[in-house]
Amino acid sequence: MRDFVETVLSQSERDAIDFALTAGNPWSHESFEDPIKGNLLTAKAKIKDFHSARVSKKCCYCRRSLEDASIESDREHIVPKGKKKSLSYNIFNLSIACKRCNMTYKGEKINHIVNFETIEADLRNSGRYLIPHPNIEVYDDHLLRISLQFGSKQITSYRCITDKGRFLYDFVRLDRLCVNEIDEAQGGEKVSEIAAELFDLPIGGV
Ligand SMILES: [Zn+2]
């Protein structure tokens, strides 16, 4: 990931970031004049593209597809930039999340970090995070998002595999994204039975 800074960001963009980090609000490109402002904007666009590819264009917390036009996405600071300004442009501290997870549920919270005061020197240690870190851990090892459409009915659910997965589930209130229209439509018939029926069908239909 260090290579990203050295090979993808231009010297002008890196200089603009260094300059911005000396200011009170480094992430706010609007508070700078050109050419700093322009270089920060292009650097941010490159950061977004880089992380978007890393998480397969899915929110790093809820795993919903960010290719869905109705879901807005933004760069996500795992350690909130408002709490650690020096990490505003740290590529390792960044990922991509939907606005719902980023703004509504995570915000400036720091209770997913162990010993927040000393996190900066230990940023790459997975043991310092109570959630699966998007740049250290594999999401699916901790939490599985299951989403299935059966005809016109939809089911979305999460399976917590580890304590970190469980923490993330509660942290960004993934329970509120769960829907089960299939069970409701079938008068309580088990979803697993419907799923089994679905998987018995040949791909492409009969
Ligand atoms: Zn999300």
C-alpha cells in the first residue's frame, strides 16, 4: 500500500497532502487555494478508485453494492479523521463505505479501537481493532452477508462468525438492513427450504 503513495500519487499531490496536514482541517479541500485544492481533489479521487477496487465496489462495513445508484458512497476513515487529523490521508486508514454506515452509524465513534490514544503508532496491528479492518482482514472470515432474491421477494441477512463480526454487526446496526420478505410471503415457511429448492434448479432455468 506504500507503493500506492509513491506510484499513483504525483509529486504535486503528495506535496499538497503534506501541506494540508499542517492546516487545521486537512481533509477539507475547500479551505485551500489552487493549486493545493486541485491536487487534493485529484488525490482524493485516486484514493477512492484504489479502495473501491480493493473492496470490490462494496461498502467495507455492510457489504452492500456501491454500484447501486441509490447508495451513495464516500471515503471512509477507519480511525476518524476528526479525532486523528494526521491520519486524514493515510492510505492504510482509508477505505470506501456507504453514507449510511459512514455518516449515520460510525461517524466519529472510536469505541471500535483498542487504546485509541496510541493507535497511530500501531495502525497495522489487527489486535487494535474490534471490527474486521478492511485493509488487514478478510470481511467474509468474520461476517457473511447473505442476500437472495426469490422471484419478487428478497431476503438479506448477516451471519456473525467471529466476535469482530458481531461487534461490526452491532456497531453499524446491520440488523436494520435485514429483510425477510420470503418467510413473510410463505406464511413462516423456512427460508432454508426455499434456498435448497433454489439451489436445486439448474443455472439458466429449466
Ligand atoms: Zn454500508
